[in-house]
Amino acid sequence: VSDFCEYWITDPPYADAVNYHELSEFFLAWDKKLLKKAFPEWYADSKRVLAVRGRDETFNKSMIEIYSNLAQHMPDDGIQIIMFTHQDVSVWADLAMIVWSAGLQVTAAWNIATETDASGLKDGNYVKGTVLLVLRKQTGNETAYLDELYPDIEDEVKRQIDSMHSLDDKEEPNFSDADYILAAYAAALKVLTSVKRIEDIDVHYELSRERKTGELSPIAQLIEAATTIAYDQLFPP
């Protein structure tokens, strides 16, 4: 991207959740001829080789390059929107560090109900919404320790859950418990990315480090704690 814009709206790959490069080719089987006819100046190729995919060091590096580039092509008072849905706390921790590394911070998060009702097709506690993260350029110089951020995360998670409760339809709720948990992750990102540096975290090392199955990074552990806060807020006393 080389254009300079005040707003960038992106719907990036959700790590390993959806193989978009494969899906695009699936739809191109139907759409290719129509696209070439309707928009002859457009390309009708999936660009599969360029796809950001997987969940490894390559994914994180590509995401940092992309969002750093977008940040460099927006004014100081510009805004980015990232649409994100994933239930793995480690993926959210990586996203926090990607945003950090790109010189951005999360300033607001909104849960939008995006899934239509699929009675009989989907059962259980599946996600019905997408989190829209509002990002601005990182302008602060504050340094903090991880344990200092926990009280702020607790306050932000409670505020996020309460705001969703007040917006939701009491008779026919739009949000499931899974959506509230995603909102808690987003609230944690808002606090984590508000500081320029966390004293005990080396972001580049954490993003490139190989982890055993089930092993959580310090950032992931903090976001995981937001889940407990959310459940405490959801369950009646």
C-alpha cells in the first residue's frame, strides 16, 4: 500500500482459523468470468502465493509489516479498524504484540453481532459476533510492569461487559458467553497497548519464540486473567 489515508479498515486472517486463500479460489470458480466481464481492468486471481497465513513466526512478521506500513500511511489523528474473531487467547496475545510493534494502540473495542441464527446447524457456545478494534497511533511514552496493569484490565473488562449488557436485547440476546469473553480479550488489549513498553516483556522475542502445546506467554496469561474477570462480572452474586 502506498496511498495515504485517514482511515484504514482491515479484516485480516484470524491466524489459523480460516484459510482465506483457499476460500477465495473456491468462489473464483464461479466468479472469475463475471468479474472479468464486469471489471475488465481488475485481476481475477486469488494471489494465493502472497496470502498471509498460518500461525507461526512468518504470520506475525507479515502482520507487523502490513500494519506498520498502514500506520506510516495515515496522519497522526488517523484511525484504523481491525475486525477480529478468534477464541484462542494466544492468538489475541500475538495480536496485541503485533499492534504494539506496528506503533499502534487499541483505543476502543465494539462487539458487533455478525452471525445469523443457525438453529440446528450450530450448537453450543459459538461466537456470534466480530470484535471491531479501533486503533490510533501510539503517542505515549509510559512504561509499566505486567502486575501494574492487572487492576486497569479488571476495570476495563468490567466496563466493556457492562456496556454490552446495556446495549443487548434482554428478551432475545444477541451475544453469547463466547462473545463476552472475546470482548474481555479486546478490553485487555486496550490496556496493554496503551503503554509504550512493558518492562518485563521483549515483544520480538515473544513473537518469534516456539512454544509447547498449552504453554502461554506472559501476555497471554494476562489476557487469560481477563476471562476470569468477565465470568465474575457475568455470573450473578
